[in-house]
Amino acid sequence: MQASLNYTRKFGDHNFGALVLYNESKNYYPGGVYNSIPRGYVGMVGRVTYDYQTKYMIDLNMGYNGSENFAKGKRFGFFPSASLGWIISSEKFWEPIRKVVSYLKLRGSIGKVGNDQGVGRFLYLPGTWQFYTNNGGAWWTNDRTGNFGTNNGVFMPGARESSNGNPDVTWETATKQNYGADVHFFGDRLSLGVDLFWEDRKNILVSNETTIAGISALKPNSINFGRVKNHGYEMTLRWADKIGKVDYSIAPTFAFARNKVVEMAEVKKEFPHMYRTGHPVGQPFGYDFFTVWTCRTSRLHCVLVTAYSLTSQVMVRWMPTMYMLSATAIFLSIPVA
């Protein structure tokens, strides 16, 4: 179910807009352990926009969302965001260089988003117990609890904890920042887009098993403790022109991104190089081979093997940084005589 109210109004050089949206949904048979229980969501979105002469722009957003994965009091999250923009090339002082730099826009945004997926369902519920009776199995199979006295082969039925809940689990959040510029040259034939971004993801659900002593027989649960930071930039250069009656464009892109695990409830290690904290997410550990030498049996020489991709993308990886270079060429509007 979804309902919304939308409002737009123009007051001379001032443009104003507002939106309020409510949505509610249920997903039947979502799969997993609780497949027979529908997955439900409810939320509200609000947005206010304003610009003056399409030169100065502001955009304010908010989301108020509820998830079934969390207990009452932890179920709803508030996620605001804001963005600003300024088209400098619309100013009068830009006229002397407009023939060279036809368009320039500066923009920036900051916001908070939430995630409730990938953490399982109903983690806030009390733990579950497994009941069993002795069937003659060995002690390490957890088939029996204990007996009393000496030379007594009769074991009593019992129960053991098989999972543990946490009523305090809540939304994983990420604060994102993006700052960029768009520039057009020579009548919009050449354009350049630059974006810088940062992300600080907090309250990531991780297991607290490293804080529980092994002799306690307690079961671990999920806690909002993990943290990952990410930053990078992206540049897109585009040239669009015409050769005769054929329109074409070329748009190479370069991107850089780096992330780091700030906290993951890691157990104390014997040596510093054994920690995964401080390294990128998914960082492999061990020797890293970038080239392979192969020797032919028919000849007494070896060949250095390198791999090339025949696609338009070339990706170069050097731990812990990721670079990506891509290029596209698009031909459009080819007339047929």
C-alpha cells in the first residue's frame, strides 16, 4: 500500500516543491527459516526542494522506516539527507568566458541511510533451547547431560541452549558524503565530471563470540559493533561531436576506491600482522602472485604469461586499493541515404 501528497509552486524566480509519501508492504513466503511468516515493512518519506532562477538549489529529504527485524523501541530509524547545488555559469560575471567554459556546476550532499538486510530475522527474540534424552551417545555429541553417583549408567534427560537473542539489535547506519563538479567546454562538446565521496558505516552486526569464554557454554549472539570506512573519487571525461552526418561520443572513466575495517570485534592476536582490523573488507591473506612463468617441455625456455581483457574495461588491483579505467564509444544517428 502506498499513498503520497505532492506540491509544486512557482513564485516569480522561486521554485518550491514538497512530497510526503507513506508506504507499507508485506512479502509472503520470503524464504529462509521463517518462510511461512510474511516479511513486513512500513515507512514514510518526506522531501522539500527549492531553487532560485535554477541557479541555487537545495534539496532536503528524510526517511522514517520500520523493520520487523528489530524489537519495539529499536524498530524505527530516522534517516535525513541534504544536498546543495550552484550553477556558477548562470551568473552574469561568467559571460566573458562562456564561449570556452559553457557550463559549471558545484554540488554537495550529505546523508544517513539504514540497512536491516543480511542480518537474519527476529534476532531480538529470546534464545532457543534444544531438549534431548540420552540415547547412549558419547559425551562430545551433546546427547546427554549427566548422571549421579558412581557406577551409574543412567543419564538424565536435559536441555541445552542452541541460540541466543539480543533485544538491543537495531539498524546498521551509514553516513555518506559526496562533493562534485560538472564542467562543459566548447559549447558542451567536451564535459568533465568529478566526484569525491566518503562513507562511514557503523553499527554493523557482528558476532560477539570473541567476548565469550569457551568454558562458559554460552551461545554468541549478534551485536551492533562493526565499523567500516570507505572513500574514493570518480572522474568522467566525455567528448561528443559530429563527423559529417554521424554523431559520436567517447566517455572514458577513472575511479578509485579504498575501504578499511575499523572495528569487527576481533579477538586479540599473537602478532600484529594477523589482524584483519585495519585492512580492506575481504582482504586476502598470504602470498600474492601477479604473474606466472610457464615452461615448455619441447623448448628450454620459459614464457611470462600475462592476461588481457578484450572488453572495454581494464581493472588494476593493488592491495588495498582498487582502480578502474573504462572507456566507451557510442555512435548514434547514422542516416541512411
